[in-house]
Amino acid sequence: MKILALDTSTSKIVVYYRDSEKIITQTYMGKDKHGRNLGVVMNNLKNLNINFEDIDVVGIGIGPGSLTGLRVGISFALGLSIDKKIVAIPSTKLIAANLMNSGKNIVITRKARQGYIYGAIYDEYLNTIVEPFVESIENFSKELEKMENFSVIGDGAEYFGGNLPEIYHYPEPSRLGYLVEKEVELGNFVEKVEPLYIQKSIAEINFEKKNQRKDG
């Protein structure tokens, strides 16, 4: 089986390719022009004799993150995925994979519009504790004060005292490959791919969870 996966939700484009003989990973760091940067990465793969028409599964990071970057990556993936299987991975989960099995919950914070962050919370095994949300930096700082035993990563970690090396704050191609291949093993394919647009705050999500428990 030949798998090609990519994530363009951040300024770091990551690409993972695997077939029966080899694994290839590519990264490209650039603050803008995702289309041009993705083209550079894909040309590198072509120069390594990768034939995109032979791909069996296409994996794509769906955000949240840069809307321009997500549109570029998803459009490219959809162009490749005609008559192929598709796997969609939340980009927050992809970043969380950098700290899986760390013994701590993993808080993802991504810079959003001014004064706000995108966030999500996972346990060390990448099970979702709080699904992706958007929240003001001020309000989320108060939420973190209530939590224990966690690490904060993502490009918004600087707002909350996150001090891990930069490599933990962005997607890594090997982690992308791990998550996509896990979904392939489980048969978790999707018919439609759209960017993950976040509308709800963490307070709204928690309120809905409380009501669901009451109804249950």
C-alpha cells in the first residue's frame, strides 16, 4: 500500500510517504505562500521518483490553523484523492502526538485572531479530553489554572508559559505517518474533507457536556 499524507495548517509544511520499500518525510518551514512551498516539497518527491497516480491512500491535516494554508493543502489532497481512500487528521491531534506517552495531559494552543487561540486537550494516549475550540487568551489562562499535570505546546504556548523546544510546537512528518497509518488500520476513511472551522469556546463545550450527562 502506498500512502501520501500532508499537513499545511501551520507555517511548517510536513509530508509523509510510505510504500512497501521505503518511507520518505519532507518538511518546509515558511511563514507564507503555502502554495509555492507545497509545490517545492512535492517537486522534491517527484525527483525521488514518487508517482502520485499510484497512491492508494491520501492523508490530510484538517486544522484548525491557517485558513489559507488549509485550503491549499486540502485542495491539493483532494486533487490527488480521486478514486483513492482519504484519511482526515485534526492538526491539533497531530501536534499532540509530539508528546504522546509523556505521562501528562497535552494542551494544544494555536494562535488565532488577535487575543484568541485555538485549543484542544488530549490525554497522553491521544484520546480527546476537550475537542478543538476557540477561546480568548485571558479566559483560557483562567481555565489552565484549574488544571494539573499537563504540558502546553503549539505556537500559542508562549502565552501560557510553555517552554519546550520549538520542535514540539509544530507537526512532525513521522507523527503524521503514525496517525494516518493507525486510521488506515482501523478503516477510518472519510468521503468528504473540509477545513476544521472552530466556532465554540471551551465554556460552551463544557456546558454541552454537562447537559449531555444530565440527559443521560
